[in-house]
Amino acid sequence: MVPNGWRKTDLSTFISIKHGFAFKSEYFSESGDYILLTPGSFYEVGGYRDQGAKTKYYVGEIPDLYLLSKGELLVAMTEQAAGLLGSTLFVPKSNVYLHNQRLGKIVIEAHEQITKEFLYLTFNAPYARKQISSQSTGTKVKHTSPDKLKSVVCLLPPIDEQRKIAEIISTWDKAISTTECLIDNSKQQKKALMQQLLTGKKRLLDDSGKPFEGEFMRLSMGELANIDKNSLGKKTPNDYEFNYISLSDVETGKISQTLEKHQFSSSPSRARRVISDGDILLATVRPNLQGFAKVKKEHDGMIASTGFSVLTPKKQVSGDYLYHYIFSCHITGQINALVVGSNYPAINSSDVSGLKVYIPSYEEQVKIANVLNNADESLRMLERQLTDLKQEKKALMQQLLTGKRRVKVN
């Protein structure tokens, strides 16, 4: 049903879409003045991601018309990143970004009938993305064309209502952007705090109100924790049933809430590590991805992959201190020096046992861990807030862009 005063139409009479240029890979560099925008630069709905080390700089000659200006509207023509085919992005800066062939530049031909901001929202709307996906071609990598994108059917309100809808949704965009900045800042602050507290450069106060004193001890991980203390053996009953934590179930600091259930007789050969509340999982396969996590009460008795080393802290060793320490640059540097293999980079349990840790008295360990735990909790609150904002925006877009909820226009 078309809302009163709106019309149902495709986009062919309102816009044109121009392909980018096929920039030559031999001119890509790790630094430079010009950045090649790709579909991989997009994230979620209409956001730009600075890809850091993955950023492609271009140092060759730049053809005319392919240097982008701030505010120009681009659309992803290939699905370089999952779920982003057909999503749109405003160019964040002028004379910095280049327009390559995997992106289309949208040019509005009928400014009196559609605004750039509403068009941006339309392409990012679920109903439009569904149309784009169904029209796409390709098996390994999906792609689309200007004609197919222009054939997307949308619900078009009057121009004043378009502006009002875009204005309302931009409020959520600003809140999302602000929260993302707060999250980035919190991560940097925690990183700096770890560098100070875990090296003894900054000392906390003891229970008497005086700064802790004494040198940090330098001990091996094997002296501080039991490594792979319990494993399933050959005598395990075939009908023994358990939840299995694979390598793919652990991201940085998080264990998936949806785990596979197995019986021992038909379980993966790697499903052997018995874990308990308070243990620490340290991925020894691709450890640079930091698939490390604390084992909580709800995971007690589960079985983890042998792709993890399971650290069980010994007496007078704070498990939380040890957990935070494995994310420190001191441990990261040691692991990077030990990794072997290019296709399947890994370390072994004896490597983990030999990792060196600087550690203070137990009382100071606990104090340091509490400070870092509080920093983590603040970060989790911001991440939950960000999730809520994105869900609210998604629901609002669904209502406003279909006319189920109308706005008042002065």
C-alpha cells in the first residue's frame, strides 16, 4: 500500500550512476596522498571505515574525474564485504579518495524530486537491499550494474518530507558516531592504562593508602598457571555429551553463546580440553587474532578445542591479572617471535608455558585486575549502547521509509 501523497517508482528517471576507474595494482602502496575507496571501506549502513594497515594508497597518475569530492554519494557495485552490495557512502573528505571501478558514483538528475540524503537512506533500506541482492549476479563474489541499481523500486514522499525524514535519522547517525568515538577512546585509554599498570610504571594504593612497592617478578607462564590441566582420554564413555568450544567460537574476550553439542563417539578429534570456571583460553592457532577469553561459570565443564591452551592459575596468582596480561604488547611480541607456519600460523603449549610475565604481589595483582575489569565493563556498556542505537535506527528507518510512520513538515 502506497502512503497518501507518496508514489511508488523506480529510480531510473532520477539518477545516473558512473563507474569508477580500474586503477593499476602496481601503483598501490603502503603510504601516499591518495586512498583508493573500495566496497571494503564500507561498514554496516552508510559508514566509512579507516582500514588502517589494509588501506590502499595510490601513487600513479590519476585520470581526470576520478578524484572524489567530500559529500559525493557512492554505491557498492561488488560485495567485497558481506552484506554490503548496493549500500551507499558519502565521501568523507575532498581530494583524498579515488573512485575505482567497484564503486558507482550516483549523480542526481532530478533535484526537485529527490534529495541526496533520502537517496542514501533508500539504498540502505532493507527493502532496497533485498531487491539489489535478488538482482545480483556472480557466484563467489556478487556484483550488480548501474541499470539494475536504477531499477530499484522505492516509495518516494514529497521533497519536504524526504528532507524531514533524513533530518530525523541523522540524529541517530550522530549518536552512533559519537558512541563509536567514545568506544575507540576507551580502548586507547585502557591500552595506555595496561602499559602503565602491568609494567609497574604506575603503582596503585594498597589498603593502607600507600603506593605498592617492590619489584615485579619475571616468571614463566608455566610457573604461574597449569597448562592444559585436564583433557578427555580414551576411556571417556562414547555417550558422554558436552558443549564444544571451537576456535571459531572465541573472539577477543568473548565466547559464543551458541555452541554445538556433541557426544564423545562422534565429536571432532580436537574436542578434548576440559575447562573450568576461572580458566583462561589462549588460542595457539592464529594467536595474532587474539582468540583469548575467560571461562565463566556457565562454561564450567565444557570441552574446548586442542587449538587452545587452557591456563589454570595457581595459588597466589590472580586469574584476572593473567587474563589482562596476555593481551599486553609484552606477550604479543613474544608470541609473534614464536609463531611458525604461514598458511596455518601457530604456537604450541610448550611455547605458552615459556612465555614470560612480569607480576607483582598477589594483593597488587588483584588491585590492577579490578581497575582493568572496570575499564572493560565501561567499554561493554558503551558497546551495548551502540547496539541499541543501531537497532533503534534500523527500526526507525523501516517505519519512516515505508510511510508506516509519518513526519510533520512545517
